[in-house]
Amino acid sequence: MATLRDIQRRIRSVQSTQKITRAMKLVAAAKLRRAQERVLAARPYASKMTELLGHLAASAGPEAHPLLARRSGPRRLIVVIAADKGLAGAFNSNIIRRSLEFIRESRAPDVALVLVGRKARDFYHRRQWTITREMVGFWERLAYSNACELADLLMARYLAGEVDEVYLIYNEFRSVAVQRPVRQQLLPIAPGGPGAVIDYLYEPGPEAILGELLPRHVRTQVFRALMESLAGEYGARMTAMEAATKNAKEMIEILTVQFNKARQEKITKELLDIVGGAEALKQGAEA
């Protein structure tokens, strides 16, 4: 049975943990506010650019630009976007599970990976798939240049004919409590659906316009995916730390009750010993 000192130690330990989880929740909440503002500001631009490029791709045809060309490999390059840190609930495990499902379901003869975040890197380093590139250590200072570096690598491999399809797998930020794993085809750029063919007038010409817009579109989509993942990570960490703080509070209450019961039992035992000793002295005096 635990002694009073043992229970006190456990209470102090849980209280220290509670302070840490509460502080981590506040930090995540502050960072989430900024990340959420960036995501909400970027979504309309990224969505409109996707719509516009879908119309352009449908009207110009796959031969208008190499990034529109569809091949029959398919050799796939999959970008798995996770976090550098844990303590974010199921944020990292969900994205890794989704990527594993896609890799195993894929019938592509050749699959290569680009891993973003330490959690994805640590997991796939112990697996048999080919790792083309790793990107870690930039989440705290995420910038458009990070997206450009990643997007330019993906476009270079696609234009060189090394891969036939490029996919992004990341957590889309829906709310503080909800992050949805998403798989998005990045390359080749898909044309719009039915009714997307629009007769555009190009000035100076379709080659020049597509040559400028298509790389910018790829960089924008990669940047949006990174920002979605970052906001989702902060939301997941905030939710996880709030739950951990609540659990620590409940554990402290349970341990406090145990401490009070143990102390009461000790006091009762000491009183019984005193009463018993007094009674024995009284009987000895009468004898």
C-alpha cells in the first residue's frame, strides 16, 4: 500500500505535468491563431487558381505544356507531410496511416517518397521504400521559400521524366478539433470537369501564359498544403494538451482523496493505539 509520502510525491509530479501541459496548450493556441489566419487568407487564392488552371488545362490540352502531360507509368512520387514534434494526439499517426494505405493500394511499379517533418522521416526510415528527399526543421519559421524549394524539386523530377504522378498527403485544417487527412494529385495538373472548356484569348500567347502560371500554381498548392498541416498540428496539439490538463486535474483529485483517506486511517490508528495504551495503564493501576 502506498504511504502518505508516496502519494504526496505523485501529486506533486502530476501537478508539475499539469503546469507543462497547460503552458503547451497556451503556446499552441497563440500559434494556432496566426496559422489559422494565414490558411484562411490563402484558401481563396489557391482555390481560384486551381479553378482557373483547370479551365486553362481543359482548353489548351495536355500538349500545351509539359506539366499538363499525362503518362502511363505510373511511377509515383508521394509527398508525406507530417510534423517535427509529437504530443499532438493522432495528428501524425493519421497521416502516416493514410500514406501507408495509399502506397499499399497503389499498383505503381515504382514508388518514391519525399518526407516532410521528422515524424514522417523517422517512420519511413525503417521501411523499404525509396526516400528521395527529407525536409525537417523549418516548421517554426515556415515561409513561401520552403514551398518553392519543395515544389521546384517535384517539378524538376516530373519534367525530367523520372516520375509520372506526384501526390501530396497532408492534414487539412477543418477546425481546432478536426484535421482531415487529404490526398491531392499535384502533377500532372488535372483539367477541369465537364463544362470547364472555355475559349480563352491569350496575350501574348498560351505558351508564355501557361509557362508562368503553371509553376506558380504548383508552388501555391504546396504552400497551401504546408500551411494547412501547420495549422492542423497546432489545433491537434492544443486539443491534446487541453485533454491532458483535464486528465491531470482529475488524477490530482483522485490522489488527494486517497491521501486524505490514508491520513485519516493513520490518525485513527494512532488514536486507537493511544486509547488502548491508556486503558492498559488504567487496568494496571487498578490491579
